[in-house]
Amino acid sequence: MAARRPKSGLSATSSESPTDAASSVDDDFEKKLAYSDKSVWSPRPYTIFKLLLSARFCSAFLSNISDCDETFNYWEPMHFLMFGSGFQTWEYSPKYAIRSYAYLLLHTLPGKAQIGVFEANKLLVFYFLRFVLSIVCAACETYFYRGIMRQFGNHVARIAAVFMIFSTGMFISAAAFLPSTFAMYMVLLSYGGWFAGNYEVAVLATAAGAIIGWPFSAVLGLPIAWDILIRQRKYMYFVQLCLIALIAILGPLAYIDSHFYGRTVIAPLNIVLYNVFGKGGPSLYGVEPWTFYFLNGFLNFNIVFPMALLALPVCVFVKFIIAQTQEKKFPSSVLPVWLALSGMYIWILIFFTRPHKEERFLFPIYPFVCAYGAVTLTETQKLFHFLFFSNMRQHYAASSTWFAVFVSVLFSLLSLSRSSALYYGYHAPLDLYVELNHMSSTLEHPFPANKRINLCVGKEWYRYPSSFFLPSERWYLQFIRSEFRGQLPKPYSNAPNATKIIPTQMNDMNEEEPSRYISVTKCDFLVDLETGRETEREPDFAKRTKEWEVLLKKPFLDAERSHRVFRAFYIPFVSYRYTTYLNYVLLRSLRKTSAKSKKGKDKEESAS
């Protein structure tokens, strides 16, 4: 397929006429695709979409909420928009306004539609929204797959598809409700469009990812801008696309956010100002060693992660070794390889050097890890074919299919093992809160109909999956003191203009706000993890059998007491020997229950 010409209203600036310039690009595109890998079988995009969709549905229903930022900065504010209650972080205070309500509304609309049509409860809405995110991710990945076929050929595309389907990194990120995940969707679209010559999609998707999702993802558009401005010199074309993006995307976003905050707000700009020029910046929330992303990358992509990091040097080395005549037989790309691969290295250069590191910061380049790992594998196959089978007139993959299959199978098994370890080890919070919903009618029975039910969390506050998991409007999440000394979120105001009110007792320095806590004596139920270790602020409540009754127990991996290999990778029939599990528990206050029982008994005696 030829590269698309600029559409009406957008002209190319060069010494040639727009038509001639586009025609020359088209001819060059077709010549470079003269050897188009047609001799290599690769699944059709529709088939890949169905395979990806199956994998993403697994993400929606089986993946954990691995980041409390997802809960309190996105699920909770959206719960407020949908149901009128939820927690607010300092980022949503009109004083700081570094989060976008427009981003939340994109997800609120399908949730409200489900409630209106099916009268679904909150728990179903949660999983339905994950279901929608899974479909969007699979569709974007399919578009990216088509772009890989155009840029690198069928063989690279089919290997990249295997990596995307099975990778733990994509399993974690695909259905996450995070701006970095939205930015990843847009990267899939922008690079898929760029590789296929559709520059309108490339520029507009990059803009959408940066403005609606995460502004830092704009740096991944630098190679695309270089291609349009430096290689093709289409200055006016690029400027016009950027203006369209600003008007069509930034304009509505600023309008929506300004409406919710009650003042003029450009949330993406505020995020950049805080992280780059803020007093404390993101380092207030912890720093990690330089090895953090390398370890994280290996866990999420195992052998493919170092392969992706080596993509550019391997491509250069193979090109240097293979003779020019042989290279003409196997052209590898339409764009210069260094340019097509540069986005990942730019991201690594920026984020690997920052002191504050989080797993979600790498989500936008997860598709690159899959694609460029496949590039490294195929370049290795090229070299192998050239060294040992140079006289055979066949595709380079034919002589080393066994190697590609071996790497793909090994990668898939390790990835499934890692994803299973995450599910079996850390899925207890979601399981417990789901079961709480199932047994809520029984638990609510002793309480008067107008009584608030306090569900408390101490040290387990950051594993709370969101208010979508609370059984009814009678249930309220409350915080009790723990060893965590940072700032906890605060419930939104009940006022009609709650999003416009500057909350009291809230700061941007992550300083503890004691007003967030209630006395443990006011708790009706408590969620805790039995670690076997006690402090003054974190007693083992389950051992206090005169005060608390254990209602539910779910197994939760004790990482400190488990073998580091078997806690990272699940091996059936073996892992249980080398891992230790704790109890993730739901407790009921006996103090409350005994008081109610005594009160009821006194009423019966007085009546008699």
C-alpha cells in the first residue's frame, strides 16, 4: 500500500508540486516494498485482532490494580462523577488542578450508558469499563500490527504479534485506567499510522496521547516530527496538523476542565510545571535505584526486553556484516531503521535517569519492546541465513524457523508464568471485595436501615480497589492510623459544586493529614493483612479475638519469605514448596455486635 498523500486543505511544501511530491514518495514506497515478504505467511489483521481481544479480556478480568494511583486518582474521581461520592486527591484540588476531568469523562460515558440500559450495579460497571478498555487496546494493537507489516515486513509482524499477545507487560497495562495506558493506545495508533505512511493519524494520535493522556508522551512524537520536517520538509503540512490537533483536542479539554474546576485550567501544562518546576516534584513519592526499570522490564518481558534494548546496535551490526548485494535481496524497512527505533531510546534516556520511577511510566513504550524485540530476532535470523545458507534462494526466515519458534515459545511460557504469579500471589484484595459484595445483604442485616457502615483500612489502604467495590451507598471507606505517614485522599464535598471547592487540610508536599483518620472503635468492618508483625500503629487485629471476628480469608503472597524466583514466576506443582502465603482478611467488630445484641436483649426484657 502506498503512503497516503496529504488530504485536501493540507499542502506539501517543497520545490515540487504537491502532486509530484506525493507521487515520488509513493513510487519510492512501492520500490522499497518490492520484496514485501509475500512469501512469508502472516495472519491477517482481523485474525490478530481476535487473538489480541482474547488476551485483553483476560487482562480485564484477571489483572490486578497494581498502583494506588489508578484507584485514587482515576477510579475514585470517576465514581464521584457517576454516583456523587468518592475520594479526592490533592491533584484534583482547584488550587493545583493537575488532573483532567475530560479524561475521566471519556470513561464515564460508557459506564453511565451501561447503567441506563442494563441497570448494572457498580461492580459490573467496573468490569464493563475494563472490558471496553480491552477492546480499545486490541483495536489499537491491530493497527500497530498493520504498520509493522508495512515497515518491517510480515515476519517481524507475526513475531511481534506473539510477543504482544503473551507479554506480561501488555497484560498489566492493557486494561489499566491510567493516562499512561491511554498514551500507550495513542502510541500504537501514531506509530502504526507513521509506519504505514498515514501522517494525519500519526500526528493527531500523538497529540491526543499528550493532551488527553500524559503530556510527556509527546516526546515519542519527535521521530515523526523529524520525518515530516527534516526528511520530507513538509513544514506547512506539519503546522496545519498541529493546529488542527490543538483546536480539536486541547480546546474541548481546556473547556471541560475549566468548567469543573471553576477557573481557566490547562491540565497538561500544570502536570509539566509540577513535575519539572515544582518544589518537591514526584521525588516526594519515593526514589528507586537505576536497576529498577531493568528488573521490571525483565519481569514483564523476560528475554524480549534485552532483545528490544539491543535492536538498534544489532541492526547496525547485521547491516555492516551482510554484503550490499545480499542486503538488497532482503530490504528491512521503509523508514530508516535508526529513525523508526529512536522513540524507545529517547524515552529510556529520559525516564531511566529520573530518580522517581514507577512501572506505569514505561507503559507508552511497551508496544516498542514487543516490536523491536521481534526486529532483533529477525536480524539475528538474517545473519544466520547469510553465514550458513547464503546460496539458498529463499526467505531468510526459512533456514531458522526453529530458532524463532524456540524464542517465541520460551518467551510465551515465561510470560504466562509471570502473569500467573501476579494473579495467584496478589489477586486477594479484588477477590475479597468481590466476595464482600456477595455476602453484603447478610452483613447489613444487624444494622438499622439508616445506619452508616464503616469499612476501615489501615496499612492496606493502598490496595483498596475503589468505591466501585463497596456493596451499597450505606458503606463508607474509612482510614485508621498505620505506619504510613504520607497524605491520604479525602472524600469529595457533598456540595453541588464540589469539584470547584478548594478542599481544606490538603497539601502538595505529601505531608500527613491527621484529619483523615477515625478511631478504630468506630469501625464496623476492617480489611487487613496478617503479616505476623505488630507495631503500635499496626497491631495484628485478627489475633484480638475478643474484639474482632474473621469473616473472610484470602491467600496473599508473602514476598519477603518466598524464594525470589518462585515468587516472580509461577510453576505448577512446584512453586507452593518455595513460597509462603499470608491471610488477607475481612474482620467484623465484635464490640459493635455485642453492643447491638445487648441493646436488643434489654429491649426484649423491658417489653416483657
